[in-house]
Amino acid sequence: MADGEKIRILIVDDIADTRDNLAKLIGFEPDMEVAGTADGGQAAVNMAKKERPHVILMDINMPDMDGITATEIISNTVPESPIIMMSVQGEQDYLRRSMLAGAREFLVKPFSADELINAIRHVHELEKVKRARYAQAAPAAASPPGAVGAATPARDNGKIITFFSPKGGVGRTTIATNLAVALHQTTQKPVVLVDGSLPFGDIAVILNMSPKAKTIADLVGSFDNTDSDVLESVLVSHSTGIKVLLAPPTPESAELITGANVKHVLELLRERYAYIVVDTWPSFQEQVITMLDVADVVLTLMTLEITSLKNVRVFMEIAEKLGYDDHKLQLVANRNDSSGGIKASDVEASLGRKIPHTIVSDGRTLVLAVNRGVPFVISHRESQVAKDIFTLAQRLTADAPEAAAAGAQKTPARAGGMRLFAR
């Protein structure tokens, strides 16, 4: 989509008044327009193939062909048109079936104008990111053997371990912090923890560090002249023995840090530290993509919930196009014993990817540790959640790559392609 081009939206609903109301709401947005309307699933399929809209609003309950069936057909034939499912039913089964079919978002009627517009912008921006990253990945894939692309970091020095989750609230920052401490205790080698969640970093709070401590923002304006010694001066020592590079104090200062700045910092840290653990935030902005590209291992944290898994599936599609292999991209199932009926084995079969790392749920231990400002791998070392973190650390420090990637080989996806919990 070229700059200035409007977001073209296809509206699918068997009720004429609903189609009209949605069209009016979209008409108020200067960067959006209605590409067409359809009153049933089959008409939606035909129009999607003809118009190739940027976003499709799809009702579930329609007489000739229901929205879920139409969504599955469109997802396979017009994959560049992401679908937002609409339904008066808010039950988990509808959400589950919609995501199985390939929908990107789910709106429960009645929804507000803000909810609608925000959902449209969200799925459209994600689709734009996918296209841009696919285009960048294509030249890298065509590079001659031995050429170093964005997804091929140098590995002769320290090991960069980047945490990522496409959905918030899965425990990413807590696990990253405790893993950094566990790596230091396990290896007795220098470890640095980087709070790469630039707009809203929480590591300073989790580790009970001074609000006046230096941060990466102290390097703004001098990144080009920053060397290892200068960088060392803004690292903060923690009582656990690790060093910490804190996130900026405000979101405004975070905007002054570019992806190139982040890459320069991580490459400098690689020279002095055996392990560099990087936290991120749920985003596909330039800084985050850079943290993923330069990493030796990307630990993708998720919980066994339908909303988390839906976003992981989308991220895996992007990662595959970027050339991240099974050793680089490793799934971590957090709160593995509180899945609410969704089994890890079902997730593995439907994603076509093993989950090599699991961490149990222990909310009480985590809350106590955070409130005390002491990592639980120290305060509750004998707890199962701490043992799981130490196991993760041992696998990541294994001499043979095969050990760290144990179980990470692809497994055949079930019939029907990449679908969550395909039957």
C-alpha cells in the first residue's frame, strides 16, 4: 500500500442496516474507505478475490455460507486480506473457531466505533509489517553462501538471547530477568541484562534499582562515539552479580533511540559479556526487529491460551520469512500447568513446532519476589518455577547446539495447513 492510499475495507453482513452503519463509521475516517459490501459468505469470497481489500469485516452467522467457512477460504486464497470476525456471541468456542479459520481479530457486537477503528488499524499495520519484512527477507535469502544477512549474527563472542512475545501479559520481563541471574549463577561468567522494552521498561522495578540510575538514554546524541568503555559507564551493577542496561525513563526519550543505535550497543556488549539477555516489548517496530535480527536465540514466550497462540502463529509466519531456523526461534510455554484444558501437545501438532522449554505457573512466588525486588531464582531457589529457569539456562549454555535445541525439530502439521488446534 503506497503512502497516502486509503485502507480499503470489505464489509460482510447479512443485515443491511449493519452494513450501512459500519460503512458510515468507516466513512468518518479520512484514511479509510469501503471497498465493497457483501450479504453472505459466498459473495464475500467472490468479492475478496476481485477487490483484494486491505481488511475484511466478517459476520459469523449468515444464511448461505457462515463467516467461519468464508474466512477459511479467503485466508487460503487471498491471504493478504486480514479478517476481523464479528459476532453477537462472545463464547470462547466462537473465538476459537474464528482463529482456527484464520481470523486476526474478534469483535463482539455491540462494539464501539473506537473498538472497530482500532481493530482495523491494528490488523492493517500488522499486515504492512509482514509485507515489508518479507520484502527485506527476500534479498537476504538470495545472498550467496557465506554472506551475512540480518538474521545471521556474528557468533564468535558473547551469546545474545532475546525474549519476545507478540502479546503482553505472558511474563516475559520476569522470566528474562530471572534467566539472566540463573545464567550468571550457572556459568559464573559475565552476564548483562538489557531492558529493551524501551517505552515502558520494568526491569528497574523488578530488581528494585534506583530511579536515578543511568539508562541507555544517557547515550542519546553520542551513540556514534560510544565504545565499550563508554557503554560500561552506563551499565548498573546488581547485587546478584549481573550488569543491567536500563530502559529510558520516559517514552519520549525512547523515541530518540533507533534500531541502528540498538544494534551498535548489542554488538559492543557481545565483546565483553558471555551472555546478553534482552527483553523487548510486543511490537514490530524497527528497534524490536533489530533485537531479534542480531540475536543468536529468540525465546518466544507464550501461554497456552487461544489469544496468545493466535499472535504466536502470526509471528512464526514472519520469523519463517526472515529465515529464523528452529535453533534460533525457540518457543517457551509459560504457566504451562494452568492451560485451562489446552494441551501443549495439541499446540505442537497444530503449529508444526515443538515447544522445547516449559515453565510452571507459580503466581504467589512471582508476586513475592517482585514485591521484594529479589529474583525468585534466589529468593525461592527450590521452587519448581526456579528449577525450570535453571533448566532453561543449562540448555542455553550447552556446548552442542543440538542440546539447546532439543525437541525443536519441526513436526508435521495436521492436515489443513497451519491452523491452531486443527481437527
